[in-house]
Amino acid sequence: MVTTISDKKLKGLIKESVREVFKTEVARLRALIVPDISAREQKDIEKHYGTPKRKKAKSYSLRV
């Protein structure tokens, strides 16, 4: 069975796939750059600046 697909459709699929991979890799790199802090440091930050006024809008779990 032979499947045919137009050049335009194939190009669109490839673009979308590359975009998804790029987005995932950028998120992974950002996660690596963010420094880890201890519970003590977090407490100190909250003591000085208070706790956040709103809940986080989005959160992602990445395996690094």
C-alpha cells in the first residue's frame, strides 16, 4: 500500500514536529539553568519577600 502526501502537508507536519521537539528541549535547558535551593534558603526568601500572592499559572514536570 502506497500512501501519498502533498509536499505542503509533509512540510507542515515536519515543521510541527520540529517545533514540539524544540519546545521540549528549551524547557529542559531552562530547568537545568535554574539553581536548586534548600528548604532553609526558601524559608529565608519567604521571610524577606513574603509568599507569592497568586498560584502558579503553569507547571511542567521534566525528567532531566
